[in-house]
Amino acid sequence: MKFLEKILAKADVKLNGNRPWDITVNNKKAFSRAIFSGILGIGDSFVNEEWDCPAVDQLVDKLIRAQLLKYVYRHPAWMFHATSGYLLNSGTRLKANHLARRHYDLGNDLFQVMLDQRMVYTCAYWGEGASNLDQAQEKKLAVLCQKLQLKPGMRVLDIGGGWGSLAKYAAQRYGVSVVNITISKEQVKLANQLCRGLQVENRLMDYRDLNEQFDRIVSVEMLEAVGYKNYRQYFQIVHNCLANNGIFVLQTIGGRYSTTHTNPWIEKYIFPGGMLPSMKQISENSRKLFMIEDIENIGPYYDKTLMAWWENFSKNWPQLKGKYGQRFYRTWKLYLQGCAGSFRAGNLEDWQITFRKT
């Protein structure tokens, strides 16, 4: 315990302190879980209420800025997980379907109260006067459409478009027809209701089954589910489906370094099979298929987006808790606030990359 207190002091974090980012230890099992299981044990002990923290986002921000992640990365459990991620293919069809069931098919009721009115489950765009989540997400959709240079009559593909928020916006504002593909049955069901009467086709479909032509292609935070072994195939499929001189806009969360694995707790409980690409991996795997015209990092906006989702989630929890339970509440608190802190500290980024097929 003394050793842990000494380490945490480097980040100005105290055990059983009274500040929002301090850690309260409720059960000494928390120490043994951290020692033997690393980040996975730390996350599990939080969900089990063996330790607590009012502001997990502030705690994570401080730990990262103090460069304490090095202790996590050196843990044998993390190294084993990293080796498994390198050897195995995290983006198979089987794992993609598992991700859909474990996350996106949890229930539309959850996402309807947590997200904005358009149900956009990706980083919002808080610049240029957006003062709330609805405005910031609408601005993000507008920015994406501008980068796509949409014109009436174009045929657009949205890979991993969820509940059809971008497809609906583009069809309404620009007079284009949109094919939105997702592997989530629940998303397709609700997207068909939300896009009724528009030139939008929502398909339950894997990106590997695409074989048709589009004037424009967009994919917003779906590459994280592809896996590093499949990046080249992904870009090749997009290239094959995009008209000559067409524009492809990719938005993805990413890290500074090339990765072949992800956080084991996030992988187990939140995004099974998820993996964050690096800019190097994107550049190398899109080489000779596309020309990169523009890159914008909107990562600083993700902190505010995630905290807005957390505010909505916690505010509406009374109507959700009967279905989901206390462990789910604590799991999603750690997920949403922990990711917010990671973006706040600059550990994660979020890029909008504009490609042109040449």
C-alpha cells in the first residue's frame, strides 16, 4: 500500500482522500486484483465497488499526465494480451458479430437517452459556436458533408453508419441517396424508422460483402472494429467501390503509435475486438489506393462529447437501472469517464481524413 501511495503521489492522487480525483478503497481485494491482473483487475474491482472515485475522468487525466501508464504497460497481463492481439485476427466476421451483440444491440432505449436527438455515437464538433450536444453533433454532420463535397443526385455509402444519422442528414440537406450499412440488428431496426420517406437504404451488412459503385464513401469511427490484419483489405474494398476521382472521408479514433492490441478491460467489456489504428498504419495501408488531401484532429472535442454522454446517461439512469443493473452503471461510468480523461490528457486522438481516389 505504501508503494502504491508513493506512485499515486506523482499524479497528486491520494488513497482515501476527499478530492474528486482521489481514490477511496472499500475492500483490500482491490490491491491484489491490481497486482495480479493489472488494468483488467483494476477495472473489475471498480465495477465490484472495491474502490471508488467521484471523478474518474479527472483521475485518469492525472495518471496519464504523470506518465504512470508505463506501470500498466509493463504488467505481465497486459503483455500477454498484447501478444495475443498481435497473433490473432481481432476483426473476423465472427468477432464483428460478437461486437454488435455485446455493444450496439444492448438496447436502443439506452442510446436514445444517452446520445443527442439525432443519435450520433461518435465525436461531436464543438467549434464555431456549438453550445450543446445537439448543436455540436449537427455541426459534425455538416462538416463531414462539406468534406465529401456532396451534390444532388450522388450515390453515397456510409460504412458503419449506425442509426442512420449522417445518412438522414445528407439525404435531407443535399438531395443524395445513401446506403448505410451496419452489423447491428437493433440499429437497422431503428434507422429504418428514423429515415422513413428518404432516399436512405439501411442494410444489415458486413463491409466485406460490398461490391458496387458509389460517388462518395464515408466511414465514421468504424475502422476501430476492423483490426490491423484487415486494414489493407478494408481500404482495397473502399477503393473498389468508389468512383474514379471520388472522395472518401474517414473519421477514426487513433493513437500516436502503431498498435496491434487494445486496452484489455475495454476489449472485454465494452468493444470486443476493438483496436485503435495509428496514422502510420492508415497511411501505409491506403498507399497507392488513395491520395490524402486533408487531415483534421478533432480529438480535443471528444472529452466534452464523452462527458455530455455521461451526463445524459446518469441523468436518465433511473429509467434504465431496472433493465441494466448497478454493475452496468459502474462499467459505463468507468468507460465514459475513463475515455474522457484519456482524450483530455492527449493520450488519444480522433482524425477526419479526406482521401481522393486517383
